[in-house]
Amino acid sequence: MELEKRIGAVAIIIENKDSVQRANAILSEYSDVIVGRMGIPYKEKHVNVISIIVDGTTDEIGAMAGKLGKLEGVMVKSALTKK
């Protein structure tokens, strides 16, 4: 049985500059579920903000968010459709 796909948005805030490269590598690893991406380096506040639109199973999106959230200085929040 194939899992149902959901559409959603994921917000990522990176406070640790050393985690940027690894975060980008994780996003590349999950590029098949990413529909669109916008990244803003907010230099005045020393943070990077990335927002992505996703279309995938809850397992795929959750795995990506979990890997990102384990990085030092990275916060992740996601919102998904119910169906």
C-alpha cells in the first residue's frame, strides 16, 4: 500500500553558520519531495532562513525535518495538509 502524499511548508532557521553546508546537503538528498525553495541569508541577524514547499509522504517529510533538526543551531517547523 502506497502512503498518501501531503503538501506542506517547512520553515528552517539556521543560527550556526557551520551547519549551513550540511543543511543544504540534506535538502539536496530530499530534492524529490521539494517543490520550491526560498533561502534568505539575514546577515544583520547572523541567521539563514529557508522556506520550502514540499509534496511527499509524512515519512519522507518527517525524515528530512528530523535530520535537519538534529543539526547544531538549526530549528525546523513544518505544516502539512491533512489529506
